[in-house]
Amino acid sequence: MATIEKVFSDHAIARDASSQRMLPWIASCAVITGSLDLVFAIVWWAFQGVAPIRIFQSVAAWVVGRDIAINGGLTTAVFGFLVQCGVMALIAALYFRLSRIDARLRQQPLRWGALYGAIAYAIQHLIVVPYFSAVAPSPLPRLDWMLACLIVYVTLVGIPCALFARAFVRDR
């Protein structure tokens, strides 16, 4: 007869093993979604005459501030890419965890992934970056930029997170 401690211990070991198998999926999802988001921003702002390095530096500015990011050259641009991937890893990891609690998030990835992407955009760009980053709060950005970013988060962040979570479960 299994003791309560043995049952909980076995569950914790299984959960830890599953979490370790999940890490490559989350990392892949983070790099892909982060890269898609950055490519979108590079293309969008290229029409405004903004150099691609500035996109990466603007992400780095969330952590180090605008002046340091701009003056840091390629170093802060690379750091910006790493920050972007870190943020996307958090977004992906949260979806993965939520999808293990509620299977509907894996079963209907388009619906729930889209909603999740919209929520992730709102939390990140309307709350976290303006109020909890090294970048001083500024007036709301252009409406066309905000709507385009929302669409990107729905289609290129939220839905891929849901599809990766679904694929992870099928791979196990």
C-alpha cells in the first residue's frame, strides 16, 4: 500500500520530469515568437526610417533605460534580443502551465491562443513596460501601431504558444 508521502513524492518527480521535457518546447516557442515579433517591428519601423538595431535597443531599454540602450551599440542590441526572448519564454511558459490545468487551451488553440495573445499584449505593453520598466511612461503610441501590435500578438505570439503547448502534449 502506497503511503501519502510516496504518492506525493512520485507526483513531484513526474511533474519535475515533465517540466524538464517542456523546457526545449518553451525555448523554441520563445525564440520563434520573439523573432517574429521583432521582424514585424523592424519591417514596420523601416518605413519610418528607423534602423533595425534601434528595434533591439528599444527592447533593451526596458531594462537599462533609453540612453544606455542607444549608446550601447551592438551589445545592447544583442541584449535586447535576449530580453525579448526572455519575455516570450515567460509568456510561453505561462500558457504551457495554464494549458496543463485546462485542456481546452490545447484543444482549441486558435480561440484560446488568440485570446491569450491579446491579454499578453495588454499586460506587457499597457502595464508592465510603461510602469515597471526602465523606460519612462510616455503617452500612448500611435493607434495604428497599437492595433498592428495587438494583431501580431494574437497571431504570431498567442496562437503559436497554444500550438506549441498542444504539440508538446502530443509529443509526450
